Amino acid sequence: MPEIHFTKGHGTGNDFVLFADPEGAIDLNAEQLAAIADRHVGVGGDGVIRAVRSANLPEGEAALAEDEGAEWFMDYHNADGSPAEMCGNGIRVFAEYLTASGLVDLGRSDTLTVATRGGVKDLQRNQRGFQVDLGSWQLDGSDPLVRARGVSVARPGLGINLGNPHVVVALSSLEELAAADLTVAPVLEPAAPEGANVEFVVPHDPLVADGVGHITMRVHERGSGETLSCGTGAAAAALATRHWAGEGAPHHWRVEVPGGTLGVRMWPAEDGEHVSLSGPAVLVYEGTLSI
């Protein structure tokens, strides 16, 4: 029976099972990946991340054509075994895993370039842990009606694409946010063709302090259910709140999630406005798993 040496890690409570497969020789199916992520009979996590050299995957070869520095590919799967384009918390934990494992040598001022299904991403260390440039974003124009258990009436959502799909919903109070039952997937009308992560957001009062916007968020992630944090979801929530706030809203945000605090920043770039995410990346323990 083949064995995998794995590491468990998390970013603000969003947890992952990571393992290295530089040559791309370990081919796990969705059922096996879901078994690893199962919290009752597996290691347990919101997702599984395989570290593969980009040259050994078709998706990685495409990323190398975009940026030859993207040596490593983050092969990310949700807890149900389905593949996902990107994970903002996961890529920070991935960076910590690569450096702690000696797979890359990253100095304090160096940039780590990582290939993902959502494109090539750049990371640097900072005081929070890591900051990742998530790239450009866009309103996707879907703006569905969102129904969630525990929320008394359906609310309009704002569709945002960060390389993966999000729908952000504003709620009126922290009490309403706490009452939402996100163990059940929110219903989108119309439904998202490939599913979507759904973020429920409450702006703080005051919204802005010392030039920084402040919001609280919970999230239901497609393929994983409610998680303690979602990195790209935090970015989407900050972008949506700034959009609703209108002209004069800040470009720096603090996003409170059940697992901690994340930082989001927006700035102009040649290919459109970029958004970055910063936060901790913690490796918890290692083990060996029989598949």
C-alpha cells in the first residue's frame, strides 16, 4: 500500500493537507482526495495541496510559458476532491511548506512565483506571514439573489471573479451574520454554472478608521462547506464593500473571519487593478498516510 508523507497547515483556520510530489507521479482520484480531507476517517482539512514541479503537469507547462520562474505548481483540491483554480489562504501555507521543506530558498526580500490553475501568483514574506498578489479582478455581472438558511429574506449578491468565482452578500448586523446557517449551501438564483464561494459581510461602524476599511465575514466555500476563513473570499468581500461604499472608499482593508484577521490591499497595474492578500501561514504537524 503506497504511503504519502504529509504536512498539516492552516491560514487563519483554513486548513490543508500538503504533500510533495515533484515528479507528478502520485495520481489520486477525487474519492481518495476526499478521504484524506475527511475529518472523521482521514487527516482532515478544507482542502488537499500537492506540490508538483510545473514542468511535470500540463497546467504547469502553460504557467511556465507565462512565467519561467514558476517552478512549483500548487495542485489544489477542495475537501470533496474537486479541483479549484486558486486558494488565497492555501497558497500562503503552500509557500511556507515549500520553504520549510527546503524545496525553495526564499530570502526576506525575495519573491516566490507559484503556478496555479488560476494563473501565476507572486508572494513575499511580510510581518503577517506572507502577502500574495492575487492579480486582477472583475465584476462578473451575475449579481444573483441569494437565499441562506437562517437569513430571513433573500438578499442581492455581487458577483466577483478573482480567478475563482465569488458572490458577496451584505448583512445588516453581526447578529444576523451569526444566525446564518452555512452548514447548508446558500441557493443562488440564477445558479452559478460552476458553483461559487458565497461570502456574507457586515461593515463595521465606523467603516473606516485611520484610512483602513474594516469588515467581518463568514463564507460557504464550494466543495468544502463553511470554513473558518477564505483568502480570495476576504479579498472579494473587501472589493464588494468598497464598491458599495463608492468614491472615497479606502484601498486597504482588515477582514475579520472566524479564524482570525486578513489584510487586503488594492492598487493600479498595467493589466487592471490588482488585489493582494496578507495573513499568517502555520504548519502544524507531519505524518505518514497510507493510501
